[in-house]
Amino acid sequence: MSARSGRVPEVVVRRLPVYLRVLEELNETESPIVSSQEIGRLTGISPGQVRKDLTNFGVFGKQGVGYRTALLRRELRRILGLDRLIPVGLIGAGHLGLAVARYDQERERRHPGGTCLMAIFDKDPQKIGTTVGDLVIQDVAKLEESLLALGIRILILAVPATEAQALVDRAIRLGVRAFLNFAPVSLKVPPGVVVHTTDVGLELEALAYYA
């Protein structure tokens, strides 16, 4: 759990972007009010859980009426810290890293503000200097310089497992406290640093049970 989330369970914090995504897709002119039932239907989360999660952060709606769509959207962005620019960096310009970068750039185009991919790093000389959208891939040897210059707060790792820990250690020394890790490895970080790991291989192997 991050210091920002305080006593709010991380599982609750993880659901807030799910609610926000629904609200950002709603037309507030057509749907000026949204109920917990509607949010639950669109997210697959029970209406009771939606209401319980939101009450961790205050009272945003009226019982029997619902939530003002624009207000709840704005409040969720504030709670998540998305009401300010949060610079993000990505290390690894392989197939996965490039896919993540292009997806994120499209997401930023549709919903500007909040997290913003500011830099991509790699160690391959053939990739350094090429572009992804409007970003030039930088040499990872210059990671420290760029992290400081751009004020990067979140780092995405799309690198081999053998390289991930050393890169995290370098970034932590410069104040990065949040990581999205695609490397198939458990990273060791000090208290106050948050790592969310997505292991595509493990997810597929778990799904094989149901196939």
C-alpha cells in the first residue's frame, strides 16, 4: 500500500481506476446522474461494493438518487492524483514494451491528463534514436540523467527478468517510488515503494485450467 492510500486497502485503490474508466466513457449530458447499480453493471462489481469503496473517500452521492457523473469523475481523478501531470518512463523497447507504449499514447490521446509517457529507454543500439510516436528511444545508460530531468514518478519495466532488479535499484536511488513490472520476477523494494507485477505467462497458464 502506498503512503498516499493511507489506511485504504490496496484492493480498493485498484478498483478506483475501473470506476473512473466507466465514468470517462459516459456522456454526462445524457447521463448526468449515475447509480451504483449502473456502475456495478458496467464494471462487474456489486453495487454494494461500489458504494463501500467510495465511502472510504467521502460522500459523493445521495441515497436513492446516485452520483453526479461529472463530480464523481473529477473526485476520482483527484483521489488518484490524476488531476496533475505524472511523468512516466518505460524501459524496454521490445515487442511488449512497444505495444505498451503505443497503447498508452492512444490512451493519453483519448483521456489527456494524469499519467503521461515521457521517455522510453533501451540498450539496443539499433533501437536507440528511433521513435515511437513523438518519443525518441533513449540509451538506458542515460537513465539517471533523464529521470531527474523529466521528473519521472512511475517506471514501466518491459525487460528480461535478469535485468529488472538492477534497473529498479537505480531508479529508487533517484526517488522513483512506483513501478509497473512486466518482467517475470519478484522484485525486492524497500518500504514505501510500490510494485505492481503483471506476468503474462502466469496469467496464460492459469487460464489454461479453464480452456
